[in-house]
Amino acid sequence: MNKKIFRLTALTSFFVLSVSIILITCVLFGVFERQIISELKSETDMISFAVESRGTEFFDDFENDDKRITLIAPDGRVLADSAEEASLLSNHADRKEIAQALKEGSGSSVRYSDTLMKKTIYYAQKMSDGNVLRISTLENSAAAVFLGFMPYILAVFAISLAISFLLSKRVSRSIINPINSLDLEHPDNNKTYEELAPLLEKISSQKKTIDAQIAQQEKNEQFRREFTTNVSHELKTPLTSISGFAEIMKGGDTPPEITADFSKSIYDEAQRLISLVNDIIKISEFDEKSIRYEEENIDLREICQEALNRLAPSAEKKRVSINLTGKCAQIYGVRSIIEEMIFNLCDNAIKYNKVGGSVDININSGKDIVSVTVKDTGIGIPDASHSRVFERFYRVDKGRSKAVGGTGLGLSIVKHGAMYHNAEINLESKEGEGTSITIVFNKTP
């Protein structure tokens, strides 16, 4: 880029210098010409006075190799000439400077000779007796003058061009150095040309986007590793139990009552595996956006009632009272996903509740939204865990979670289901005082 700027600057300087020299030469020619005409006018005034005093005899005594004087009658006849016999000269009435002098009192003109590369400048002035006195002088043409000045012009041009190239090199470096020193890792910290501000802002914006994508990729990779580790652990535990019970029973010497207990344990662990696999499949479908369920109008109160009916035995076993309030409220969504979300919320509210506690489900319908709140009087969630309880396999108290069962994916399914329906989740919880989770749905899709 430095070379390109240098070339452009040098070429621009070369062009400007060339044009400037040509223009200055042309201007000087005009100035010289006007100066010569002014001198001719002054000389004409003096010669006119002499001609009026001495008559045509003045022409015989006039000796000047650079200038020629002519006296012309009003009808164009040549009365006298300092260089030729008057009788040999043609009528001058059609000469521009003569006609102009007869009409306006004075006149001038310039005529070129291509063969001599010279031009003749004429100045004519009307005298008091009506005759016209004309004085002329030879001047080199533009080409001749230019050729005469050529060595000096070339010298000035070469010196100016050398200076221009040196300055172009310095200018190109002064332009490029601030650009080369830009800190693209921190675009907002650069102080350079105002014209580069939009570019730096764009780079900064793109860098932030790329950094955010990299951070998200790293976060996703971390989630993937954690997910793989957790799945392996969650699968290993029930499989180990099943394998152990089956190994004991394989010998055939197990008493019937123990065989029945082992069979029940194997069944429970198998059900746990089935539930875990089903939850993993649901999460994977959400991740891959491969859900193809049919959406329909759903009565949210009806869904809540069905979930409570399914969970009634668990609530009764733990002596947890359940209360459902609110009127029927229609939302638009996938029934199976909404059922899973409500069931998981109510299931957690019972599992992590205190013996003899309560669960309150409230449905509230507004103009454009419908919300469902599941509130329990359970163990609550520490403040530090509020932002993580919706992560996959995250457990606040791993020991207690193992005791109450579950896959650790319940709230994660709730979060993904809410995202699928463009719903909002609000969590309020205090350790030891219970938890309240609200899902806000839009009435229209």
C-alpha cells in the first residue's frame, strides 16, 4: 500500500508540475506580448510627434533593426515606410490594426510566420492629420521561445520533480504509519484518521461478534463434555445395580422372597433408565429443533389437573397438600410438551417439599398472556444456584437428589419447552422457605 500511495502521489506531482509549467509559460507569453504592445504605444507617441514635425524625412533617418514604422493614409495607401519603398507596398486598408485605428484611434494585431517561427506585433495610432502611424516588431513565436527556455525549464522541472518525489515518499510514510500501527485486537482504542472510524467500528463490531461466537462455542463444548460425563454417570449407576442383581440371581440359589426384591429393584432401575433415555431424547430433539408435533389450542387448567391426578399418590405418600386455583385459560402449543413441563414442575415441587408441606398451582389469564405458577413450601434453592438450576443434570444437593430420584433433566426440559413456545420463566426461591416458578405464555402463536 505504501508503494501504491507513493506512485499515485508522485504521478500526481508530475502531472501538476507539467501542467503548471505549461500554464506559466502561456501566461508569461501573454504578459510579454502585452508588455511589448505597451512599449510600442509609448514609442508610437514619440515617433508621431517627430513625424508631425519633420514629415516623411524622418523615415529616411530612422534606423532600427528590431522595429519598422509605416505611415498610412486614411484610404490605405502607404505614404512612407522605414524598410521599403512606399510605392512598392500594397494598400493597407484591410489590415486589422489600420482599420481599428481609423475607427477607434488605435489598434493592434499579431501575425505569425510558420516558416520563420516568428510573429510580428503591430501597433497603429491615428494622428491629428488623419493619417495612421504604425510601428511593428518581430517576436519569437511560442515554439521558439519555449525551445530557448527549454534547458532552464527542464532544470527547474527536474529539481521540482526530485523534491516532489522526496515529499511523496515522506507523505506516503506519514499516511501509512498510523494505519500500520493500528491495534486491531482493540479497535476502539485507536486514535487515527476520522475517515477510518466507520471501518474500525465495523471491525470492532465483527470482533465482538466473533468473540461472542467463540465464547458460545467454548460454552457449548463445555456443556457437551459435562453432558457426556453426566449421562455416562447416570447410565452407569442403574446398569451397575441391574448387573449386580442379575449376577446374584444367575446362580439360581436365591430364595423366592429375595428374588422378588431383586426383580423389583431391577424393574425400578430399568424404569429409571427408560425415563433417563426418554428425557435425553427430548433434550436432543429440542437442541436439533427436530420436534414435529402438531400445535393446537390447549386448556392450561386441564393440563395442570391431569398432572396433579398423576402425582396424587406421590403427594399423598409425602402428605403434601395440592391446591389448584384459576379459571380455564387457552394457549396455543404442543400438548405433549406443555404436559411434560407442568408435570416436571409439579413433580419437583412434591419431591423437594417438606413432609406435610403444600403445593399451590395458580393460573392467571390476562389480555394477551396466560401464566401458570407452581409454588411449594420445600427446601428452596440457594441464591448462588438460581442461574444454574435449569442446566442439564445440575443438582443443588446431589445427595438429596439421588434419594428422591429423577434424572436431573426435569427443569432443563421445562426451559427448552418454554423456549420452544416463546414463553418466559421466572424463578423466585429462598433456601429453606420454598420455591415459586412462573411460566408466562402468549395467547397467540
